[in-house]
Amino acid sequence: MKTSLLALVLTAAFAMPALAAEEAPKTKQVCVDVMKDGKAVVDPKTKKPKQNCKTVKVHKKHEGTEVPTKKK
């Protein structure tokens, strides 16, 4: 009885971190220059273009079959 309980506890201890590691989505930061009248806005202090940055999720692309072309 004690050995089966110990085995259950050890199995749960090793399984939980493996499940938690898979759930974290991958993200990347995407920056776009701020535009005004078709030109990039330059920050007077740094002399570099101002940017708007956002963090977005990266989705996996799945391989699939090719879509057949439509016959006319």
C-alpha cells in the first residue's frame, strides 16, 4: 500500500512540470515606426524614429494537403 502511494506521488510530481511547460504560448515583439504625413517621426532626444511596439503570439503552421485548383 505504501509503495503504491509513493509511486503515485512521484508520478504526479514529475508529470505536473511537464504539463505546465507545454501551455506557455510563444510570443514575439513587433515594432512599427510612427508615421506622420508619410514620414517617420524622429525622437528629438535619441535622434531615432519613434516606434509603437506590441507583443503578439506566434502560431504554429501546420502542414496540409494542397488545395486543388478549380477547373473552368
